[in-house]
Amino acid sequence: MSVYNLWDKEMNEAKLKTSLSSDWVFHSPVATPRSSSPPSRAGETIFNNYIDIIHSESNLSTEAKQTEPLDRPFDFFDDEEFAFGINLLNNNVACVGDNITKLIQMAQEPWPDNVKLFQPYEVEQILLPDNASCLAVQAFLKMCNLPFEVEMRWNAEFMSPSGRVPFIKCGAFVVSELEPIVQFAANKGVSLCGRLSTEEKAEMRAYMSLITNVLVNAELYISWLDNDTYNAVTKIRNSSVYPWPLGWLQTRAKRNTVAKRLKALHWHDKTLEQVLSDVEQCCNSLSQRLGDKDYFFGNTPTELDALVFGHVFTIITTRLPCRRLAEVMRRHEGLVAHAKRVDERHFKRP
Amino acid sequence: MGTVHAKADNVDSMGGGIFEFEEPIELDDEPIPKPTIKLNGVRVEISRTKTLEPKTHCVFFCDTAAIHIINPSSRFGSTGATMELVLVNNAIFQVFHFVRRALDSMGCFRDIGVYIDVSSGPGSTPEGLEVTFQVKELSRIVGGINTTVSENEGNLVLGVKMPNVLGRGEKLQAEYSMGYRSSSNFSLTATKPYPHKPLVPVLSASLYQQNHEYPWSGYRLLDRGILLDLAFKSSPVTRHNLQWEGMVRDTSVLSKTTSFKVRESSGPQMKSILRHIVTVDHRDEPIFPTKGSWVQFTSELAGLGGGVANLKTELHAQTNHSLFESVVLQVTGSLGVLHDMFGTEIPDHFFLGGATTLRGFTQRGVGPTSDGQYTGGTMYWASGVHVYTPLPFQPGKNGLGSLFRSHMFLNAGCLALPEEKGIPALESLRAVRRRRATGRRTACSSASEPTSCNILK
Amino acid sequence: MTSIELDIWRGEWGLASIDLECLKVLTYMKFIGVPVRVRESSNPFFTPKGTLPVMRDGRKLLTNFEEVVDHLKTLHYSTDVHLNTKQAAEASAFTQYLRDKLYPAFQYAWWVDEKNYGELTRPTYAKALRIPFNFYYPSRYQTAAKEMIDALYGEHTDLKEIEKTLYSEAEKCLKTLSDRLGESEYFFGNRPSSFDAIVFAYLAPLVKAPFPNATLANHVKGIANLSRFVARINQKNFRHVTDEYNRQNAKKQSTGTQSEREAANFPNQTRNKILAALFAAIAMTGYAVANGMFQDLKDFEHSGDYNDMFENEEDDN
């Protein structure tokens, strides 16, 4: 059934494209009055409306120019005009409010001062993969010179719209994980990769995928499936914020989730050797790309640098019973030097 | 005060004992001490007993005269017991009524019949009455499907019950309810009554899982837990419940547009609660009472283990008065205070509004909000004046129509969260008063719909 | 070197194989030009890991693309010798990129989308497999794909929302690929590499298969240089497959009626019908025997007709 509905919907959207702005004008007042319907339903309608906008692209750009006479064009993040709209469809973004036009304006307002980054407790709770991604986001924001405050919460993971840390709260928006945050910042006119050519951007994305696919999975594997690390570190840290039987339950449930994820990605059956050889290969690729440059793309950092820094720095500084991951990483001096460089230039400044 | 004398007996022991008869009773046994039944001050002695069918277990709880009859060989037939009672004064009819009620409240029997005859046969006393309690026992497993309407949606409830598992009124009950939209609940309850002990305690233990969505507050709740309950009566109208509840509560964000404040309180938490509920019920009927009052006082202490600690007190009261014939005026009031020690989150809060708490307001629609979502409070009061009348022209007067009433009401209430603003409790009471005005206005506007039908099950 | 054998899923719609992994290996081997005997076994049941492709070289058994590439490298067959270290790094990064962004969408389009699964994927695989297996494997693959989507995007999220996210990510990925490819013939210079084989294996099924719900396929078809890339590799390496398919198609269109086409799709229709009838008859008789019906009937001496009838039927069996 749902498939048929979807089919119909697409047909409708195809029509929408041709009928242009009249539909948009028609749609907006539908969402604005808060009727007795509960908020979540109102949210649904908003997002459905978003889909309409995104599918009638030309429509939105004219509309945006009318409502907002700023000369800021829409293409902050390479040539994607609708990063914001796509972003909102994404699970990583949540927002409060129901007026689309207002939200779009809000998304484009400059970076406010009261942005907060939420993450788990660094000392007793956070785990290797989470720590790496939190550090990556922090590095990115510092590289962009965007002010933010770190706030630690025991339930950061559950507060996040995507269920993964870290996330930032910026005005009415809540955005989680690096890539959506990068896009979100791009909407506000802040970008690190503006000067890159399209080929370089393509390359950058590929390398970021390499890290999320290999390093993140390897970190998850070591933390949750390697028995020594699981028993000595992961179990204790993950259950540290819960009272007794709940901690055990939560840790077990999370281990199952992680195992399921790794199974789906065909990582579950790998041996530690295979995992480490994958990491080795990934590091090789990264050091080859880095060469002896300061950053991956010339003299200024990009989000790839932030991501690499987050993972490399975390892996080499975290003490685990399984030291082989850190050893593999340390062998790549270029990457270690890169991590130190980023640490000194962006984190140790007064 | 009546005393019953008996001449022949076949009962082995006395008072509070349990007597079992494996075979038809030999009436010509040696006379042995007579069992005594104390019923509301009425003393009755059993002269002799016999069961109607062979191989029937007959169990007497002599203190309360709850006669509990089981028949393992033929569960679905009717069984019964005959006693010969010797009547001194007319108190015997109180006895019958009492026994009947006691049998009924066991929940194991249906078609309870009492047959009274003049005692006859060998060894009968001249004034003796032969009383037979004839009951039909429920089958070993009873199943049922029904539908209910809760605050959020309609539910389909599937239930399986095993009344009288071990032959002492032990009950095992499993229930699964499935909501039309999202909620799904499961519970498994074991109950053990002690009808012959003082204070009539009932012990029960349940395991449950509840899954609820609260779109008005933007969160979804998944509760899993254990509830141990000891209910007893300190007087015929005063009922106490002592409970311990241990649960794991998983709060998750319902949608992308959920307010950040609600988001902050998500995540799994464990809670251990000690609770005492005392209910005094002087009403004549629990549904559509016409006179009498009812008070319930709940005190709750959470925090012996688990990650949530708070103190919660609630008082509900209700009084009913018949104005004219079948026009009932009901005045209700309730109060609640929650004191947070640590870890108290939005799902712990009080919520006010909606058909079950403050009719006429939208669901949870009273009290503080955050971005359009109701976040509840730690203090509340609510009151209401209700007038119940039969339907106009009284269609189906003694049938279905008697299940319906016209209901007019005027509700007012207030819910506050004084901690948040950092103002002392007294100050917040003033806030309470101010809020009352707005509350009453809303109430009036919704009560101005002339009447609303109150449909009961 | 004729000792290399390769078992794969059979082809369809002018593709050499309907399966992504098989197509990768096959394309790679075509690039190298290593002599290989291809067998369309289309049955993963008897393979060592329960998956296809399986490559046999003497006593060596290889079951996935990476192993095949490594093994062929030891035999000094490789397409990647012309890549410098930086390019090799880039190729591995892009491989992961496809795996990260395109693979979930690919799997979604093939297996999770109900319309595609019911009208395209399931019939195709059922046709390729033999009788007891076709009840098992398609649903198994579907479950695996669904689990992957669940693991990546969470179980509680709306499937429609996941679909939108997946396809928008995939679209972005395809655009990135297209940018990377530009107007050159292959991704790294003008000689094919293993990465080209991978890209081809992802894109060719999307271009060729007639998806009922073709959102992802349309994204691919909408990007000119990628469609040209697919057509080019297809033309150079799989011309015989495409020609064969076109010839059959043409033949069918010129002479075939609806029923003939059906007959072509299900060549053993008549045989299957007979088998089914026979099966039903045996089952019913067996049931009757098990219940002792014959004994009872045989006791009726006077009803000789009945006896005759059943004896006849027993003769048939």
C-alpha cells in the first residue's frame, strides 16, 4: 500500500514542479494555524511541505529572494541550493517551530553566541567512537572560529535527534553529527571548503566516507566486540551513569545494537587481524593523501582535517587494553604529526 | 447474637482451620468439637456438613465463613456444601448474605445459590436448618476480548485469567492491550487472597510493560517494571494498599519538533517507589454514586535505589448529594505536591487537563508549557462541581438507558512548577490563585456546551 | 590459465549478472582479459560461504571481489599498476564512499522497496534459482537488506523518511562521482582500474533493470557522463551479452505473442503443471492410505466398483 501512496505522491510532486509558486502559497497557511492537532502531527505537515518545496526548486529560490532581500545567495555549500531543506529531511536535524519561512530565515541567521555542544561525560562515561566524533565536531567548530560551549550530559545520546553524539543546539535547531553540522554551518555562510574545486570536494567527501566506514567501525569493533576492551573499559564506562541493574541492561542492549550494525555492514565476522589490516590500509590511504602538507587540502584546514584529527587524536591518546589499534595509528607519523598540529593550532590557543 | 447448636459433627479441628473432605461424609461419627463461625459478630455453629457430590474438596475458612469449594475432578460442574445450622434468632439471614458476598468476592464462582430447608434425617435437631450453598465454579482458564477507551486512543484488550489456580482463590491473570495508534501494554498478575486472616489481606505481584505516546508533551514512554502490592482493610470502608514498584522507564523524543526541554529529560531511568494508598469509601455505588463521600490519599517515596528520588503526595476527595430524585450533585477536589530530591524528570510530573483529570480542558492542557508542549508541574489543585441527571425523557429506563447520564460540570484547577522560577512555595500559591482565574474561564467556555454525555463502559 | 572458473548469478536485461558482487568480479576479469570459464550456476546453496560469486583457480577458492583482486595480483594480473600511490589511496577512499552512500540506496531499491521487490527482484531471483531454493533465498536477501537499513537508520523511523534520506544521499554521491569522472574515459586516466569495475557494477544494474519504482535508477540515467560511462564499458566488455539479449528481444517482438513470451519466461510451464498435478495426486492418495480409507473400502465386498477404481489408481502410482 505504502508504495502505491508513494507513487502517487511522486506524481503529485511532478505536477507541483510545473505549477510553481501558487502551490507554495497555498500550502503555507495550512501549516501555520495551530489547530487542535497535537504538535507532532503539525510537524509532519511541515516536513511534507518541505518536500514540496525541495521538489519545486526554482520556486523556493524566487520565494526566498522575495521574502528576504538579502543579497546572500543560496549556494553556500558547493552548488547545493537546498542543503537546508535536505538537511531538515534528514534524521539528524530537529527544530522547534512550525513556520517554514521563518525557520528558513532562522537557519540563515548568523551564528549566535549561545551555541552549546552536548556530549557524554568525558572523564567517566564517553567511549572511544563517541569521543572521536565529539572531538571532530569540536575541531570543526574551532577551525571555523565559531563560538560554542561544551555541555556534558549523561543522556546526550538519547537527546540527540539521530541517537548519536555529539549534537549542537543553535537557536531553534538541534543538529547532530559532523556532516549535518557542516551543512548547517554552511547555511549560515560559514564553510571551510569554499575554495576547493569540485574534484577536490568530491575527493574530500570520499575520504570522509573512508573514515566513517573504516575507522568508526573499527572503533566500534574494538570497543564492543573485542572481549578484553569490552570487559575492562566499555562495560564499566557505559554503565557508569546508571544505577545497578539498569546499567547492565543498557550495556547489553547497546552491545546488541552495535553488533547488529556491524553485522549488517559485514564487520561482525572479521577477526581483529582483519580489522587492523583494514585500519592500516585506511591509514595508508590517508597518509598518502596528506603527504607532507600541513593539511589535507593545502594550508588551511577543511572538515576532513577535523574528522581525521578527531579520530587519530582519540585513538592515540586513549588507553585501551587492546593497544594494537593505537600502535597501527602511531606508525603513521604523518597522521600523528597532523593531529598534533591541529591540537596546537586550534585547541591550545588562549 | 445468635448461637447455633449442633448435635452431630464430623469436623476435625477448630477455628481458622481448613477442613477437607475427600469422601461423602459419614454422619454417624463420634461427636467432636463443633466449628464456630463468627460473622460480623454473629456466632454460628455448624452442626454438620456434607458435600453434594462425592470426591469434592470442601474447604471452610471458618473465621469469615467464606466457604471455598473446589472440585478438581469435575471442574466445570456445580458443587456445593450443605450445613445444618441451628438458628437461635433471625440473624441467620445476615449469615447467608455475608457468606454469599464472601463467596462472590472470591471471584471463582458463579450462580451462587443458597437453599434453606428444615433439618431432617437422623440426628437432626428440631430447630435446625439445613443450608446448602450451591455454586458453579468458573472454568480453569477464562479468556476475554474487550475494547476500552483511554485518554489517548481506543484499545483492544486481550485477557486470559486463571481463577483459583491452587484451590485457595489464587488468581493468575495476563493481559495484552493494543492501542489503535501506538500504545501497547502487557501485564502479568498473580494474586493471593487471605480471606481468613485478620484485615483480609490480598497479596499481588505483577510484571508489566507499558508503551505510551504523549503527543501533547512530545515524548514516548516505555515502562517496564514489577509491582508488589499488599491490600488490606482496616475497617469495612477503609482500604489500604502498600506497594513497592521497581521500574525502568525509557523516555524517548517523539518527533523532530519536540521542545528542547522535553528532549533534555529523555533517556532510560530506573525508579524504585514505596507507596501507600488509603481509600475511605462511604459511597453507595462506585459508579454513579448518589450519596456518600470518598477520599483517597496517596503518599509515595521514590529513591530507595534507582536514579530518581522524590516525594509525592496526592489527595483526592469526592462527595455526593442527591438534590432531587436521581439528580446528583457531586463536588470533587484534589491536591498534589511533588518534592524533588534528584533525577525527577518530566514524566514524574503532575499533569492536569483532559477527561480523566480536569474535564473540559484539552489533554494535559493546564500548566506550564515549553514551545507548545506541556511539561507538567510539581504542585496542583483541581476542583469541580458536577451535576448528573438521567437522560431527558429517560429512554430505556431500566435497561441500557440507566447506564447513561447527562453530565454538567464546572471545573477549575491549576498546575504550577515553582522550583523552576526559583520562587518559594508560598509565592507560587499566589501564582496558583492567579492561574485559577484563567483556568475557570476556560472551564466555563467549555462547560457552556450545554451537556455532555457521560458514557460508561 | 584456463583453469580459472567462475560461478555467478545468471544475467538478465543484457547484464552479464544480476548480482552486484558477481558483476564486479566479472567486469574486473574482463578488464584484465584473463581467460575464465563462467558458469551461470545461480545457486548459492552449494558454495563454501553461501554466496556467489565463487572463483576457482586450481585448488584455491575465492568468494569476494577483494580476494579475487588480491589473488590475481599474485598472478601478476592487475589493472591498478598504472595508479600512483596517491591515486590508489583515492581509489580506496572512493570505494568506501560508494559503499557508504550508494550501497544502502542500491540495496534499498533492490530489496526493501516493496514494489521493486515484488515485481522485479523477487521474480528475477526466483527465475534464476531452482525450485526449493527460490522460496528461501529472495526472502533471505530481503531480510538481510532490511536489517542493514534498520541498523543504519534505526528501527523506529518511518520507512518513507529513510527512503528520502537514502536517495538524497545517493543522489549526492552520484553527483560527486560524476564530478570526479568529468569527461575522461575512466576514473583514473584512460585505462580501466578495479574502481571502474566497482562503479560499473553499481551503475549498470540501475541503468538496465526495469525498476517499477525507478527513483534511484532515474538519478543515474539523469547524469549524462555516468550513463555514457556505463554504456562504454558495456559496449567494450559485454557486447556479446547485450547482443544476445537484443537478438532475443527482437525475435520475441517480431514473432512472439503474449503467451509465447510467457512460455519463454517460464519454459517448463507444462512440465511444472504435470508435476504439480502428480504431486497433488500422490499427496491425496498418501493421506487416504494413512487414514486407512482403503482398508475400510476393501471390506465392502459388494461394492466391487470401488475396489476396481482404487486398484487402478494404485497401479498408476
